[in-house]
Amino acid sequence: AFVAFLLTRFFNNWLPTYLVDTQGSTREGGLFAAVFPAIGAVARIVSGSFSDRLFSGRYNPNVPGFLLVTTPIISLLPGIDSITVLLATLVVAGFIMQMRLVLLFPYVRKLVDRRVTATAFSVLNLVEFAGTFSTPLLTGVRIEKDGRNWTEFAYAAGLGVVLA
């Protein structure tokens, strides 16, 4: 949960600025930054069916899959020059990340006794918020320290590698 929300906040927080810097236009930067969360609506709608069909209702296989798909995508983003490839990459990353987020709650419910479900959801939310809260600060410090825009992608990808 910590990493899922950390990476989601990373994209939502740093992607618009990165895209404006690399694409040179606020209009294009805003358009591409909007693609990432917009695909989340589709991912959340189909996540249950996807999990049921691909993993026979088991949520656990989605955990490593999430990191194994998103980590290389994060690593590759700074090197993508083609707008079409960048847009396709953001669609894939947004879909996988948002699908994973919505599956966290039923996964937690399967892990714990029904009598402690509310407490388990509270802990999950606390861990999620810690990831969300820490991302802007940690990535901002990395950018200011190194003076390079790509360091935030290296930081996020490194977290994905360590946790995968």
C-alpha cells in the first residue's frame, strides 16, 4: 500500500512539471498528465473482473506484477522522446497502478479475520497516507540536491526494484 500510493502520488505530483519541461508546452503537459489518472477510471471498473479471470480470484499475484510492470516503465519515461510512445506508456502505467490500488481492499479483507477488518482497513489507509505524504518531500529533495529532473524517476524506480 505504501509503495502503491507513493508511486501514484509520484506520477500525479511530478508528471505535469516533467512533461511541461520536456514537451515545452503547458497545454501538452496538462493533457498528458491528465491521461494517467483518467485511465484509472477504466482500470478500477475492470480490476475485479481482471483479477477473477486472470488469477482465479487470488489477489496476491497482482502485488509483484504491479511492481514488475511499473518499475521498468518509470525507468524508461525520461528517455522517451516520441509523444505517441509517451502517451501509450502513461496509459499502461496508469492502468496497472490504478488497478492495483483498487484491489488492495479486498486483498486485506481476505488476509484478516472478519472481526478485525475495520482495524485492518484503518492500518491500510494509514500506510497509504504515509506513502502519499512522503512522496512530494522525498522526490523534491532529490531534485533539489541533484539539480536534475530525471532523479525523481530513478528514485521511484529504485523503490520499485527494492520492493519487487
